[in-house]
Amino acid sequence: MRIMRLVILLFGAALLVLAVFHRRWLPPAYDPTQPLDFGAAWTVMTPFKLRLLSSSPELCHAALLTSPLPVQEHAHSGTEACPLQDVFTVGGGDVPLLPASFLASCNLAVQRSLFEARVARPVTQAVFHTGLGRIRHVGSFACRDVRDRPGSESSHATADAIDVSAFILADGREIPVSAWNAGGAVGPYLHQVRDQAYRVFSTVLSPDYNSLHASHFHLQATGFGLCR
């Protein structure tokens, strides 16, 4: 999977060079200099455009404007120990959240929106033949270090990650991430959501990673590529 991601990034870099000299030949969905558009089809350039968001606030804000998620921008937020700038309160889109909102960097807000539209909803429909009613989470921003690495700042301290603990189906059934090894359709469903989430997020940690993640998915907008 890492090799495939590297190939995509190299291909994207080649298209970026091409875009500089032949931009008029590229459709917007394939032009890496154009913002990500939620209404556009997923192309080979979409992962590359996602990676550009962390280094370009302008591209990130433009992408977020096309997202269906309700957002409220905050110039300053966080705490004295972990000050935040350019962050958003993000609500649920077509799928409500429990709790109803979370604090996110622009990058996380964009990736969370894509996760709902491109991963959580279609995988739920394909596996259970019903819609996704709600997504339960246990928060995003937390001013702390990585739990098993004191002195190493957590991505939660910059509002770049959210922890998702359960998926509630439209028929009322709740699928907790803690049911990771459950039989029937539940376990495979959770594994598929984890694997597909890596198309969107830079880092995805599940119960397979360690005991600290036994009850939730850690979905992170930053990092060098880890899905476990």
C-alpha cells in the first residue's frame, strides 16, 4: 500500500510539472494547482491534492468551501499550552455526529468530510444494505502528548486527528470499533472501513495497532503514511 501511495505521489509530482507548462490542457480534477472539489469524481490526482492541503492554507480553504459539512471558522482557539490558529468547529453532514461537533484543523475538516462521503457511507450501504445513521466519536482536540511517548506532542494537540468509536446504522444498530474481531459482518465491516479510510487520511490506527486503540479508530490528517 505504501508503494502504491509513493507511485501516486510521483505521478502527481509529474502532473504538477506538466500543469505549470501545459495547465490549459488539464481538466481541473487532474490539475494539482486547482483546489480539491468535493463535487468532482475521485481521480488518480485526488490523493495528491489531499497531501497538498497541509502545506497550502489557500487550497485547503478553497476545498473546504465545497464540502457539505457545516463549519464555523475560528482565528484563534485551543488553550494557553496548545494555542490553535485557523481551526474550525465541524458538524455532521448528512450523517450526524455524537457529540454533535468537533474542533478541527482545515486539513482534518476536509479529510473528515471525504471520509463520510467516500468511505463510511458507501461501505455501510454495501455491507449492511442500509444507510449510516450517525458516527460516534470521542473527540479531536486534546492538549497532550502521545500516550505511550511522553514528550512527543500528539496530533490531537493541534486538532489534526479525531477518534471515532462507533458507527450507528440507520436501523438503529450500533457497530462499536471495540467489536473489531466480531463474527458475521461486523468484524469485516470494521476492517474494511479502516482500510478504506487510508485512502483519505494520512494516518489510520485501529485495534490492530495497540491496546490504546482497542476501542476507536484514530484518524489523522498528518503523518508519513501508516495504516494499522
